[in-house]
Amino acid sequence: MPRLFKTAARLSALLFLLALTGCDMVVMSPSGDIASQQANLIIIATVLMLLIIVPVIALTLYFAWHYRQSNKSAKYDPDWHHSTRLEVVIWSAPLAIIIALGAVTWISTHKLDPYRPLDRLDAERPVPADTKPITVEVVALDWKWLFFYPDYGIATVNEMATPVDVPVNFKITSSSVMNSFYVPAMAGMIYAMPGMQTRLHAVMNREGQFDGFSANYSGDGFSHMRFKLHSFDQAGFDEWVARVKSQGTMLNRDAYLKLEKPSEREPVRYYASVESGLYEAVLNMCAQPGQMCMNEMMHIDTMGGAGRESHENRERLQYDSRRSAEAGTAATFPATGNPARSPEPAEGVDTRSENNPQPQGEPQMNHGEHHDPQAPDAQNPGQDQLNTDSNSQP
């Protein structure tokens, strides 16, 4: 019987190792310095916690075996209740580990701040003084990724590239719903939010092709919201830029508005030129003609408001309902079968109740309330106010 248990344990260990061969350990074997520091942080935190977890598990198994009922040689002392030496060990070890974890977390939180510009390419090389970072402006669409390269005047969909050992400054936003930009081989996740801009500084230290994707659920096409990151040497990156310019088309407002509409499994696209100010318009939610930009609205608020004339800006500030008239184009579609904000009741739902027997949309009869038919409010609401206003005039 013991031999059977040993055989089963060995087979279980073998199956576990075979299962691990199919895992992608990119987080623990990254190709960028920021992701490498984050992987080291995971290892340090795990080791510090195992310093408590392993002894506790080992002692639990030892006590269960040593003080078993059949072991008559184990000391039995029911009157024991306190040991200062044991209390010091029990509390000092976890306290020391918590202090160490807190110190490591404090240092890493500031050192790995995504908004902090890079000061090194890797653990052995600082960033050269003459190095010019590459700026990449990222827009999360439904359900694809749009990348602007303002230094080169190009844009791409679902594909980006960067040269090895050159810092990349990301500016990240979204066109509609909240998303999360994530390239595990390069750095951690950064949220993309409409009307806001988040930042990320990262660098790639090795050539290759890496996966990027959305790490925040955003609707039907979320599963296929992926892109490829190509890490080239400088010559390969220059060749990629030249290919985009030779094969791409023009990205203007009209082309962007068509691209912005929800679509799944969007192929890679190249744009050889980009309309000036397009990313800023997307960021300020005014790519649609006739909309007021967010920075313009913030300027008006900073100046104290626009006064009575501000009511004219109401239609220009309708951002969330910009596609409400287009059936089936919203990022999510209710399971009831009716579009969002639809006045129609949900299919199969009876809107009548005991207190409201009329169907939705019909006026209710207030049988339980008695009104004086001679009261001004009952005959002509607002009449008293009108008479008061008219009598107050000279």
C-alpha cells in the first residue's frame, strides 16, 4: 500500500511538471527593464512570505505527526499556557517580514512609477544623455488598438514597433469605455480612460515579437483585442517606419470616425500620414464634428463659466450619446433585446403592477387623491406665478 501511494505521488508530480510546460512565463522572463524589475519584486515578495509560510506548514505537519494518539512518548502537559520565548519568536518573525515587505513596496512604488521617466536601460547601463525617447500615443478603440507616432507622422492599428534600448514614452487614452494597456514583456498594466491621459515609460532590451492585449473587460470583442509589439534594432525599426509610410493611407477625421466604430478581429492597418491634432481631438473627446473639446470646456470653467449663453453648448457636450441613434453600434447591448436608453419595455417584461395597472407610457389615475377643482393649480398650473409676474410689472 505505501508503494502505491509513492507511485501516485510521483505520477502527480510528473503531470504537474508537464502542465507547466504549456504555461507562458513571460511575466517571469521579460524582455524589458521595467518588467524585469517587476518580476524581481514578485520574487522578493514571494520569498519573504515563504519565510513564514514554509515553517508554519512544516510545524503543522510535525505537530500532527508527533502528537498523534499512538505516540505514547510525546509529552502531555495540559496545564501549560504561556512561554515568553515562544511569544517573542511567534510575533517578531512576522513583524520583521512585514517591515521588510513595506520597505520593498515603498521603494518600488516610487522607483517603478509609470509616470517617472527612465534613468537606466537595464541594471548595468544608465540612459545615455544624448538618447531621444520615442513617443507613442495609444488609443483604445472598440475593439482594437490605434498607435500614433507623432515623431514620424505615422499611425498603425493592432501593431507597434520600438527599437531596442531606446526609451518609449507612452500617452494612453480611450475613445469610449475604460480599457487596460498591457505588454507583459515590457511593463505592467496601465489603464486607458476616455477624456483622460495616462502615461507609461518603458524600454525593450531584446529583439523579438511580443503580445500586447487589453487586460480590462470592455464588451463583446474584448477577447480579440490584441496587438503585436515588434522590437527591432535601429536599422530594423527604420525599415518598419519606411514600410508603414510606403504602404499606408491617410488617417483624417473621417477615416478615424469609421475606424472608431465597434469591430472585432480588425486586421493590421498602416497610415502613412495623420491629420494634425487628431490625437488631441480624440483625447479631448471632440473628434466628432460639432462637439466641444474637453480642454475648451475646462477653460470656460476656469474663467468662471460662460453665463447665460452656456445653454447653447449643451448639444456640443453630448459625448456619451453620440451613437445612441445608431442601433447595434454600442460597445455593449442589453440582453433584453432593446438598445440602451430605449423607451420600449424589455421583451417578456410586464410593466404593470398592482399599484400601476396601466402599461408603461400611459398616464396614471390618482384615485386615492382628492383635488379641489377650483384650485388654481388644478385648472392651470403656474397661473398664480404668471399673475404675480404680470402684477409686479409697472
